[in-house]
Amino acid sequence: MISTSGYGPVLIIACMALVTLLARFGGVFIMGLIPLNRRIEGFINGMAGSVLIAVLVPIALHADAGGRLALLATGALMLWLKQPMPAIALGIAVAALYRAL
Amino acid sequence: MRPTVAPTLSFAECRRGFWRLLPLSLFVAAFGAAFGLAAVQTGLQPIAIVFMSATVFAGTAQFAALDLWGAQVPLLPLLVTTLAINARMLLMGATLYPWLALVPSGRRYASLVTLSDVNWAMALNDLQSGRNTLGALVGGGIALWLTWLAGTLAGMLFGGLIADPRAFGVDMVLGCFMLSIALAGRRNARSVASWLAGGAAAWAAWMWLPANTHVVAGGLAGGLVGALWLERDQ
């Protein structure tokens, strides 16, 4: 236990920042120790797309009807135009509009 | 398939990355404001709140720290929680390795200092589609860091006055962004299979495993599909 009086908070936050920085650096550092072969490449390529989906899953599960409509609108426009910015803008507008009505 | 030319990182590319991600940073500001307000209510000193947002720069971990904050803080549980929540960064960094391995080590690690969900996704999408630059990672990271800090300050100063960001759909920016980047990439049976495995694992982890394990679970499941189902040689 560290007291949050005096310099305690600075110490606690500095430790948190260090751990977070190690997480930011760690993936690249660990990969540097592993020889890059086709299996490892396949692994990190598979991981790339599925991390995106994994971030998305709880957002979609948690969302209200407006939020789910937003994801549908973004997905539909993305498949049609293949341009992220208009697709995201439409999704946000749909959520705002649905919730305002 | 494996990149052979080192990605570039010029000032102009960083500036472009900064402006590309600035509009998306709106949701980061809203999330930062929520953190600033919650931190004030938890009783952190203003200077400590600013110091945390500036140096930790990881929203979910910072909210988790507030849960453990009191007259005494259990340091080890706090650091274990921080590492568990930020373990997703390990996976994100690893996916950038094929490109970052070609960059001198000083620049390699410096460009990871602001690594977070949004600039990682944008940079990886650039690199995979042949735009061989780290501009979105570094410039976009600076945009996210600045808006996170500005949001934190706004929440500390005017917390109660900020309108509900949900009314403007701001809570859906991250979800819509992740979906659009996933759909922007190359798709084949193999990538869709890894998405399905990753999505299913993330869902199961979210339902039954401890909080904040879903990204790592989904990433590892998708990675396993990628390792077992190799692309044919061209």
C-alpha cells in the first residue's frame, strides 16, 4: 500500500506509466526475439484483423438500438464506397438522429 | 508478402496523420472529459490527474486506477490491473513488427510511445495497403494524446457542464471506426475465418472471463487461425 499524501501519487502514476510504456514497446520487443517465419507471419496477420473485431464486439453488444443502427450504416456505406471517413460520419449521424427522435 | 522496404516517417507524413485522426479524436476528448470529472470526484489532486493523463495515456487503465484510489493505494494490484488492461497493446505492437523491424531501433520504439487503438488501426491499414509510412502512428498518436489531455482538463474544469456525448453519437465513434477499418482491408476466406474466431473468442471472454480480457482473447484466437491456415505461395 502506498499513501496518496505527499509524493505518493507521483510514484504510483509513474509506475503505471512505466508499465503502460512496457506494454507499448513489449509486442515489438518480443517479436524481435522470435525468428519471423511463415507461421509467425500468419499468426500476426490473423491477429491484426481479429483485434479490430475483438475491440468491436463488446461495443456492439453494449450498444442501444441507435448505436447498432450506427454500426449497420457504417458497415453498409463502407461496403459500397470503401471510404472510412464518410462511413463513420454517417454512422455517428444515424446514432445522433435516432436518439434525438 | 513480407515488407522489404523500411516505412518512412517525415514531418509532412506526421502532419497528415495528425489531421486525419484529429476529427476522430472528438470521442477521445469526450472520454477524457469523463475521466477528468471522475478523477476530481475520486479526490485526486489536479496536478496528479494531468500527470496521469499525460504519462499513462490509456483510458480504461486510468478509470481502473480510480476504482483502487483512496487514502492508500495497493500498488501491486494496480500495476497488475494496468498490465492486464494494456496487454492488448502487446498484440497491437506485434502486428506492426514486420515493418518496424526494418526501422532503426531508436525510431522503432519512439514511434510506439503513443500507440493506442485508433492510431494503431490506421497505421496498420496504411502499411497493409502499401502506404509505407508511420505518419498515422506518430502524427495520429500526437493528435490523440493532445485531445486526451485537453478532454481531461475540460472535464476537470467544466465537468458538470458538458452535454451528454451520447446524444451526439460520440460514444459510437470508436466502434464505427474499427468496423470501417476492418472492412477497408483485404478480405479473403482466411481473414474472414480469423475474424469469426476472434469475434467468438472476444464474445466468450466478455461473457465469462474477467473484465478487459476480450481483446487479447480475440486477438490470440484470430492469430491461431492465421498460423494454422497459411496463405499459398504466389
